[in-house]
Amino acid sequence: MAVRVICFYQPGCMGCMEQTPINAEVAKSLNITIDEIDVIKNPQYIREFRLKVTPTIVILKEGLTQERFEGVVHTEQLIGVLKKYL
């Protein structure tokens, strides 16, 4: 099964606004999709993924969480981690 990368965000979050272009750069660089989910519109994910802060990035493989980052994750770090799962 493929790797799924999800970035949970909320409107108006400064860190989320910083993370969005980083996600776009990483997705383009690795030719992957990073799903961005608004937790205000989709509150069921708060409990499911035990979200405490936004942005939170979760890397799933075969439906299981492999890595999790709370707060802004910079390009080089995110690419380095994702390469382990691609």
C-alpha cells in the first residue's frame, strides 16, 4: 500500500500558513500528494489522530502512523523523512 501524508491545519494559523508552501515544494520535489485537512471543517480527525496543535503532519503506511510532526516542518527535514517510506 502507498504512503499517505496528511497535514492537518486550521484557517488563520500562522504555522499552517508557513507550512502550506513547504508542503507544495516537498510534494513537487518527491512527486507525491500531501493531503491537507481543515480540522475546523473535519473535527472527527481531532480525536482520531489525537491532534493537539496545528499544523500536524502524519505519515501513514498501510494505514498505520509511521511518523508524526507537530508544528512547522522544514523542507529538508520533511523530504529526508519521507524518502524512507517512498
